[in-house]
Amino acid sequence: MTIAEVAPRIARGELKSEKLTEDCLSKIEALNPKLNAFILVTGEQALARARQADKEIAGGRYLGRLHGIPVSLKDLIDLEGTPTTAASRVRRDHVAADDAVVTRRLREAGAVFVGKTNLHEFAFGTTTEDSAFGPARNPVDPTRSPGGSSGGSAIAIATGMSLGTVGTDTGGSIRIPAAACGIVGLKPEWGHISATGVVPLSRQLDHVGPLAASVTDAWIQYNALQPPSARTIELPEAAPLNRLRLGMPAGYLFDRLDADVERSVMAAIDLLRRQGATVVDVTLPHANDIAAVYLHLVFGDGAEYHARTLVTRPEDYTRNVRLRLEMARYVLAEDYIRALRGKALIAAEVDRALDGVQALVTPALAIPAPPIGATTMPVKGGPDAVRSLMLRCSQPFNLSGHPALSLPCGTTPAGLPVGLQLVGHKGRTPALVQAALAVEAAIAS
Amino acid sequence: MTIAEWLADAKADAEKRGLPELIPMLESLAQATERLRAADWNDDASTQPTAPSAAADLAQGGSTE
């Protein structure tokens, strides 16, 4: 069930928001004990808001496609009057005094908040295992991670516990769980969606954006999260596939892929070619420096934000997150500056790779959802660190700030989802969504 | 400070703070720092400094004068 499917029925009064919200709350009640997607369920408030939405719509005051739609928020986004835990005991006494800007925008669009979703503590990880509330579990295979850090959000969409959700992405934390759970994740262009009222990991790499059951649903949410002056009423239409020109950056983004992931991604790219898209080779000359640049920036920024509580309340962090933050404190200023210069260079290289194409096409996640507890995965003969593998395909576009979207492109023989990533031009997110609609339709066919 | 010196100091500090689990992690960080310092966008004070827009110039294949 998608937002695009139910919104017209709600608008016509054929489907009540109260019923839809009850259905989501029932799914949460049934599935959350097993999957641990939600940290907080705001059932009573949600039902009250849903009944209010039904009255408004019956009275002729329909606000748009999100009116009466049950949505969730990653629990580092403020929802007035509720704790924003960031999945950490460090914030156990926190209660949000106000909505985050993105929360307010969803509220103004008439969305119904059903709860706050689990995440990797302080968004500092890719698996949603290190959480004060316990690990979240992949709905396809609960022995595996849902990806992260927005793992609970991805589970919520994949299972229908909410129809929309908002997550954050500092190195891939929207796109990674979207790929691991078989849904769509849109990381907007850096700075376009407000991060005010969102607990930061790295303010220069953090992006706030939607996870969704389809590209259209991602657009509907993204559109509402935008500043009012940027919003549109019409849904974007798919770009004609035979006029779609994609750039494929061979090398770094394709050279450490799990064999099953590689097969699915290459099959999807071949399918696009057969259906008329043009796929050309492009290069990112400094791609091999991306991980080093990213590490020094996210460590420097994370160390600054957590410096006080690492001294006063170290025992309130999960062990792995505390150790990474402690390590982060050893980054030297000169190396942070080197990384800043590298970031600017990589952004310019992504711009250059996009010359003459509508989007770049890459894998979204180099491996399928890893088993919970795994620290390495065998890829091309050698064990690689899970964290590095999971960040590898997504983090370049946090450094560059370009809009990027993950969408499902098949499954492994074990049934684990695989994600394809499209990366668009800055200032042209609607064109990226149009390309994604075309790719989504081609893969579905 | 060379990376070897930094790593030795960081390891000693981690031991002193009762965090020996950090030592292998610091060794990984040192490898990443080594890569960062070897990158071709870094300046050398004995030569002409790159311009403020050097990153963009380099990506365009242009001059960094």
C-alpha cells in the first residue's frame, strides 16, 4: 500500500485516516516485538489526529496527499512533547520543546505521527545494532540487520507500520537501509531540507529526507519537506527511458561488490540499456580517497558534538559507538583541513561526471543485509569491514552534496534486497526523480 | 607531527585512559590519515600554494595557478 494509492481515496472520503492509522498501529503491535523498529509509539495522539484529519477532509479542508497519512520519524528528529533519544541513554531525560522544521512541515501537511523509529545510536553506524533500545531486525530475515542508521524507518515502510517516514543520511543512512530492506530512500541535495531540530552527526554531511515504498511516495514526502516556495502540486512524470542518459562511474563504486549484488546491479543496468537508455562510462578520479576524506570529517564533527558527554557520561553510550567517538577525538586539525579540501575536490569531480548525463547509476549498497553481529563480510576473496563496505557506495555523495536516491533492483538468491543508486545534478532533484520513476518502471516490468 | 609519532602518542594516551580497545582502531585511522596526507591536492610550503578554487580547477583538469 502506497501513499499515492491511498491519498486519493482519503481525499474522496472512501478511506478514513482513522482506519488507516489503526491498521498501522496494529502492524506495529504485531511486528515490533520481533523487529524492534519503533522506540516510541504515539498511538493515542495518532488516532486523535487521524479523527481530526477525517473531520477536516469531510468539511472540505483537504490539505494534500499527506493529509491523514500515518508517518514515523527517526528518533533523532524532534517531535514536540516527546523524547528525542537518538537511541542513546545519553539523551534519556530529553523532551523536545518544539517540532523540528521537517516535523512541522509534515504536521502542516496533515500527516499523522504514529511514532519514533529505532536507529544506530546517534546515527553513528550502518547496522542499527548499537542502540540503547536493542538491535532492529531486517523484516526479510530477522537474523540480519536492516541497515542503518535509519534502520527502524526502513522497517516501518517495508512492513507497512507507517506509510511514510523521515530519516537522516550522513554517509548513506537513508539509502543503506532502503537498499537492505527493499524500499526507496531519497537523500536530498545538501542544505535543501532543514536539519533544524535534528540531532547532528556531522553538520556538513547530514541530510534529512524520506524513505518510502515507491519513488512517487518519496517525492510526495520530499515535496512537503521542502521550503513552501519550492513545492509543486503536480506529481513528476517518468522521463522517457529512450532519452535517459546515465553515467556509470566504473572503478571504486563497482570494484568491491558482493557477487550477488553485482549480478543484480549489472542486470538492472543491462535492462535499462535494452529498453533504450544510454549508459556511458564516467570517472571520479579521486574516488579512492573518498573513505579517508569522509572518515576525518565525520570523526572531527562527531568528536566536537560529543566531547562533553564523552567525559561526563561515557557509560551511557553503547560500547562500539563510544569507542568510535573516542577514536574520533584523535583526529588532528591539519588532517581535518586536508579532508575539507578533498571534499571540495570530490564535489567538483561529481559535477564533472554529471556533465552530459541526467544521473549517475551505481550500486546503493555493496553487500546484502549483513548478519547481526558480523564485523566483516567476504567480498571478492577477502574479508572486508562491514561498516566500510556499507558506506562505500553512498558516502561519496554526502561529501559532494548531490541528491541521490536508492531504489530496489532485485534480490539475491537468498531473497535479500539489492538497491540501485541514482545520483542527480544539484538544483535538479525533480529531474532525478523523473529518471528514478523511469528506472523503477523498467525494473518492475 | 609524523603519522608514526601521532600514532605512538595516541596509543600511549589510550592506554593511559584505560581504553586499550582503541589501539587497533587507531592503527586503522593512521592508515586512512596516511592516505589523506598522500593525496595530490595537499600543498607543499616549498612550492607555489594552490589557489582557493584549486579543487574545482583540478577537477576540471585546469591550472591551479
